[in-house]
Amino acid sequence: MSSENERIEDFNQIKETLENEIINGIMDYIKNGIVSNNNASSYMKAYNLIVKIVDSNKNKCEALFNYYKKIISDYIEDCYKKLNNESNSHLIDSLIKNTDNINFLIYWMNKIFSYLDRSLKDKKKQSLSKNSLELYINELFDPLKSKIFKEVNNLIKEDRKCNLEFRSKIKVVMKIIYNLDLFSPTIMKENNKIIWIAEKGTDDKNKRTYGDLWYETFSKETSKFSKDKASADIHNMSANEYILCQLKYLHEENIRKNEYINHNYHDDIDKINYELLIGENAEELAKMDTGISYMLTNKRNDELKKAYDLFSLYPQSLKEITTVFQPYISKRGEDIYKDKEISKDPKKFIPQLISFKKEMDNLIQDCFRNNLDFQNTRNKAFNKFMNKEHFAKQLSNYADFCMKIYFKGKSEEEVENILNEIINLFKFLNTKLVFQIDANKKLSDRLIKDSSISINYEKKLISKLKQESAVNFVSKMTQMMYDLDKNKKEIDEYKALSHRGAPNGIKFNVKIISQSVWEINQKVMQKLELPKSLSNCIEDFENFYLKRHSAHKLKWCLGLSKIDIQYLCFKNKNISTSTLPQYLTLLLLEKHQSLTLSKIAELIGCQINIILSDISGLVFNPSFNRNGKKEKGLILGNFDDKKKVFKETDEISFNKNFTISVQKFQTLPLNMKKTPAEEKDQELEELQIIKRYQDNILQATLTRIMKSRYKQKATHTWLISEASKQIDLFKAQPQQIKENIEKLIEKNIIKRSIKDRSCYEYIA
């Protein structure tokens, strides 16, 4: 009994020594800020006492450890009582102050008792720091947790209202909360501050951390704040004001979360804010009177940039902009098409479309950061309003104008840019087949008449079309170029003959073309009554060519021929570039004083409607008759010079008094204005040609699909769907596909299945 009392008395002496030497001094400093004069020597005396006890008497370690805990626990209990009695407005200030005091106490107690940690480690007990932190959690923080979380969220709410003076306070409290989740914590002094350091984590990975518990309340408060803010702002602001306000708020929120919110919660808090501030109001923002449509229509690009910056934070909401953007583009395109003054003239219409396309490209680049969704939206919109044949025809007409006139004097770079612009519009055509047919025809006409500025430019356009579509799309164009190259070799060899390519002294040139490739009007292939000098030239060339190509046949397109005529009857002996029918007409007028147009057609050996345009060129070609007066023409007649219309009964004669100041001039035919009936017939003819091409493409596609199909069988629905997908030259309609299926059945290429009438079988 006496030994037990002795041990108790000894331990009481130890506690008394520790308290007298340093613990009372620590408490005085915490309570009154008084620092003991013998601080260092007292610390060493207390520390040495702990070392001596731990090394000499292991049985006293447990009692020493409990004493350590009691000092800290007692002080934490006092702090809790103070905090529990604090008003809500002072709770956080008091928490920060008392936590600093507790940390100060724990730090110095750890320094004194640090040698005890070795004994605790041997007994597989938690460290002094871990025990101290748990005392703080269990005896102070947990009982006040809900009040602390509430007040922290109130401070953050004030911070969100731009009361920035609370920010440093919030950071300190958040640090306290995150310290509660430290794993194997250690307390230390750094830059005169006492801090907790350790790994972050928990012993039990399934345990909810204090950070999680705080975030649960914080996220609810954030949701409520953001929802209330969005609701108030959307009803009190214009679209642009709302966008700017939320961008500013989210920027500040980003600063807040970086300042005092653990990065583990950043994505979650962003999701809440973006969904409530952007996602739930995106549709209304887009459709407001001051919304996206207004910004687009009034070209408020700076506002659109900000709108995209906001919406892109919540990518799902971008569809609200694209939903407005697509009809905006389509309407602008339709407005250009409906402007008849512009749309009827390819020289105005296509540049307007090109300019519009550039404007949309710049808009997407500058305002929408080249977002792929917006590029696709632009493409769909252009594709939608450019689904009419008019766009394909006018694009072909514009390419023709460029090749014949516009490229003259342009640099290689300028030509390259214009060709790229043509291709950029070509991509959007739903009626590429119409462009193909028209472009083939115009290319054929340019090459035959030598009206193209540069063959290299023609080849560049063909190459770009080939890259964008396919080899088959430009097969005819490519063959035309091949014919030209081949023709040059033939003519060079013809000119190498003894007459140097000038039989009977007449310089004679020929273009040899493939009839199945070049677009030639059958009317120009009529035979004409030629003078012997010209028929001998034709015969000479035929003998040369057919000896080299015995399997070939030659057909002469005399209606396309041009001839240089020298007028010996005029003082200046002028020379005109004329057509062969014009030359034959002038020869007849040289022999006869006057002739009717019907008589001339009869003597030449062609239909009257063929020579009418040639006659117009002899009278009104601006090369010699700029004012369009009939008395200034190379021939005279009783026709109406105002309407420039000729009748087969009109009588003409050679104008012997014709004068012109230049040596060389042209009499090439003018484009005669068609009557409404002729225009209608031409439209019907073009529609029939397009229909024929479409049917051929459809039948070829359907046949290819059936041949490649497993067991060469397919259902009706699937076959129509697959054909629609594979054809890109035009938009194949289901009824049109069905009609061509019937044609293939008639041709015995496919048949209906006997077992299932909705299925087809390939039989060819």
C-alpha cells in the first residue's frame, strides 16, 4: 500500500514540476499574452524530465500520456463553452482565435512530450498529434459543426455579394475544416505560424470526410443562391446584361473556389453553377427580344462573343445558339435568292453568296471560336437554302464568266482564291448533277470557241472539283482536256506536211473532239454548201487523218467554224473574224444584189433559224456598231433595228458604204433574246436531260447495291434507304427511286421475290 501511495506521490510531483516549469507559462501566454523569462531553460528542464521518466519507468508512460490529454482536453472544454455561448455573428471569429490557442497549446505540449511518442509507437497507439486533433474534433468541432458550417456559408454568401472583407476569414476557417481530415498529422511552427501538416486522407476510405460534410451544406447553399440569382437576373436584365453579369460572377466564383475551396470540389461546384446560371436559362436567353437572334440580326459580334464564352462553359447549352443560328443563315440566304435583281445575274449573285459565306466564316471564327458544331450548323444551313437548281446553274454561269472574262489580268493568287470560293459554294449544292451537266456544256463551248483565258485555270478548276467530288464527276471534263492535248499533236503533224497546214493557200485549223464527251448542239452539225476552196481543205484533212486512224469517223461541225475574211472592196482592206454561215451569206450577197433570209438559208443548205443569229452579228455586233443602228451594219435590210428581230421574209443586201476605223473587227453572232415559248421549251428540254441523267445514276446505283448485297437480295424499304444515302449528285426522292426499280424489273435486272413481294432479287 505504501509503495502505491509512493508512486502516486511521485507522479504528482512530476505533474507539479511540469506545470511550474512550463505548462502554467503556456497557459499564461494563451490567456494573457505574458511570456516567461526562463522559457528556454524551463522547456529543457521539462523535456529532460519526460525523457528520464520514459527511459526509466515505462509504467508511468500511460499516466503521462493521460495527463497530456487531460491538459488539452480541459482547455478545449473551456473553449467549447465560450464558443457555444457566442452569438452567430461572432462564432467564426471566436472559432479562429480559440483554434489558434488550442494549436499553440498542442504545439508546445508536443514539444515537451515528443519523447513520449516513441513509447506510444511501441504500444501501437496513435501519436500525440493525432490524439490532440481527435480531442479537438470530438470535444469542440463536432458539437458545433452544424453552426460552424452554417456561418461559413453565410460568410461565403456575403462574399458572393461582393463583401470581400470576409474572404481572409473564410480561408482560415476552410483550412481548419480541411485539417480535420489529415492522416497521420503533425503540428509544427513555420514562419512564426503554427500549422498542421500530414498526408491527406482517412484511415477508412469509406468514411465521409469533414470536407465532404461541409461541401454537402455548401452545395445546397450554392444551388439556392445560384437559382435565386439566375431567376432575379433573367427577369430584370437584357440578354447581354445577363451574360455579362454571369461571366463576371463566374469569374469571381472561380477566384473564390481557388482561394478557399478544396480542388476536389471544383468540378462539382462548377456543374451546379453552370447548370443553374446557364443551362436552365439558355433557351430563354436565345429567344429573348435582346437574345441571340437580335445579336445576329444586328451584327452585335462583341455580344455574341460573350454569349459564346458563357454558353461554352456548359456545352449542352450551345445547341440553343445553333438552333437560332441555322434559320438565321437560311433566311439570309433565301433573301439573297429572292432579290431578283441580284439572283438573275450570276456576276452579282455568286459574289454575294461568297461574301455571305465569308461573313459567316468570320463570325464562326471570331465569335464562336471555330467550334465544330457551329461549322456543321453553317454547312447544314447553306445546304438547306442552296437546294434549288438555280444555285447550281448560276454557280456554273459564274465559273464560265470567270474563265472567259473575269480572270483576265488577275494574279495567280487571286485566281486561286476565287476558284476556292467557287468550290466552297459547290460543296453545299444539293443539285451537283445540274452543275455537272451545265459546267460540261459551258466548258465544251469555251474550248471549242477558244474563249477561255487560260487552259491552266480550266485544269485547276477540274482538279479542285475532282478532289471535292470524285473522278467520275469530272470524267467528261478530263476527257475534253485530253482531246485538246491529243489534237495539238495531230495538228502539229498536219502542219509538218508540205503545204504547212495551208492547203490551196488557205490557213486551215481543225479541232478533233470525241462526240460522246463534248456537248455539241446537233443543229451545228448540218451540212453546208461550201465553195470548192473550202471543201478541198476539208477533203485534204480527212485524207491525212483517216490514213492515221482508219477506224475513226469524222463529222464536221461547220456551224461552229470561224473564218478570217479580208474585204478587198474596202479602202482599208479590213479583216473580220466571222462564222462560216456569215461567210457563205456574204459570198451570196457578192453575187446577188439582195436576197431574202429564207432564200439565203435555202442556198446555204441549212434551216432558217440557224442563220438568224449569224445575220444579227453582221448588223449589230458592237465591234463595229456600238450604237446598234442598222445602217452601220455590214449588211443592210428592212428589219426592225429597235427590237433587233429578223424574219425569214426580210430582204438584205451588202453595205458597200460600210466603214470602220480599225483594221480588224468581229461579226460573231449575238445571243438572240428568246421568246417566252422558246425559253419554256428550253427549260423543258433541260429538265428532261436532268431527269435522264438522274435515272441513269439511280439505275446504276441500284444495280451496284443489289450485286453487292448478301445473296443479292434486299427489301424494298432498305433498298430505297440505301440508294438515298449513296447518291450525292442530287437528292433522290423515294418515288423516283421506286420508278427506277420498276424500270430495272422491266429490263430483267432484278425481280420481285416469289416468297416475299416486298423483297427484290438480282438476276442479271
